[in-house]
Amino acid sequence: MGVTVRHYDHEADYERVGLFLVRTYRTSGGHINWVQPRWEYMHYHPYIENVDLRVIGVWEMDGEIVGVVHPEHHMGTAYFEIHPEHGELKEGMLGYAEEEISGVNDGERSLRVYINDQDAEFQRLALARGYEKTGGSEPMSHLPIPDPFPPVPVPEGFQLKSLAEENDLRKLNRVLWRGFGHGDEPPSDGIEDREFMQSAPNYRKDLNVVVEAPDGNFASYCGMWYEPVNELAYVEPVATDPAYRRLGLGRAAVMEGVRRCGALGAQVACVGTAMPFYLALGFRQVYDRSAWERSWEA
């Protein structure tokens, strides 16, 4: 039986795609798929309302998923999850993304795709279809988790705790709002966004770490996900209130989250960036996905 393609059915396919990502996890050798926690984070982030999940394409063979093409939080950008034994699907998947996921603006259709720098085959296919490398990228960095884990200090008067100990959504919403530069005080409807994110199936309050300031506010926050099959921790998101920066609080929140995942069995922590902040913590870039773009008349 050959490979078939169809549109995504969230109720039937969400968990199946996540399991497919777990089974195909690797860190080298050409095309590299997302880690499962990023798939989960995508679906339980408030920005998911910007996309119609039905545009996702699912490739199957003998009842098993062998490929997925999808946006993340905005149309016009596509990602590819491909079984390592089915590289022949890439060209068809790229064509599908152009039809279903590309964006339209002023009569022009465009698509950005992210291709691993190790995947020469996919790069050749993109060049042949008129794509150009733009300079944008999505690196992945890893931190081997030490055992024993070193102490995680915080300044006097500050306290490390998890959301299992205090899940104050107003404080959490405030540190994320201020930490990501949206303004001084968040709107009240942000509480619903926090509730939605915490409804993710694998969200664990005990792994989500905050640094509490002496005044009781959350000064820094690290979201953390644990994927037990591949023994990995996934860092997303991290934010520090501007009033408390350069005190080592972001470092403390991230390392405490990593420590907690390590205690559960995680061997490596992953973060989708190569920012100097993470490199200073000991993370090292292991691969990169570069952005390629093409525009054509709608």
C-alpha cells in the first residue's frame, strides 16, 4: 500500500503526531523533526487561534504517520516532520505547504520554510522551486544534565519555587507580560491565556519554576517540559521582569527547572535558541534550521 495524504483531524491526530515525533527523535543526520514538547506548546499557546488547524497535512503509510506539514502560530510559515525512511516525500510536502499554508498579501503569495542546515537534499529541492535563503534561523541547543547537579543559588530575599507550590496566575501573567516587553501592567484577560496553556496534557506545575521577589511578585519564570521516552527536558518560555534583571534570576529559574527534570530521568535539556544567555549556562548549539522564502503571484 502506498503513502496517502489528508488534512489533519485534531481530535484523532493530535496525540498520534506527538507520538510520531517521539519515535523519530534524533539530533543529526539530515532532516530533524521538532521535539514533541514544541508540538504540544504550539497547540496550547494562545496564538494558536491565528491558524486553522485543518490546513495541516498528514502523510500515512499502512496506518502509520510518516510525515506532517504544519504552520505554528501564523500562516505563511511551514514546518516539516518527516520519517527518516521517507525522504522521498519532501518535494510533495513542499508543494502541499505552498497550496495550503502560504500567506497572501497585496496579490502576492509567499511562504517561509525552515530547513535543517544538514539537509542538503531539502535545500536542493527548495532552490529548484525558487526559494532563497534569507538569513533567519531557528537553532537548537543542548545541555547535558550533570549528576550530581550543582547548587542553584538566588540572591538573599528571593526564593525559588514551582507553580505546584504557588500557582498565582496574576503574578505569572505579570512576569510574562513585563518580561517579554509588552508594557508595565498586563490586561486582565491574560489570566485566561495562562489557564489555557496550563491545560496542556503534559504540563506539570512542579516543573515550572518561578523566582519570587521579596515583595511577593514573581521576578522570573521558566516553563519546562519533560519528555520521558527520549529523556529530555525542553525549556519554553523564559521571562524575567525588567526590574529584576542582571541578578542571576533567569539563570536560577532555568537551572532549577533543568535540575527537576534531571531528577526525573532527563539526560539533556533542549532550548530552541543559541542566545548568549543560554550559552553562558552551558548550552551548546547542536544544529540549525535556516529560513528559506519564495514569493509568487497569487
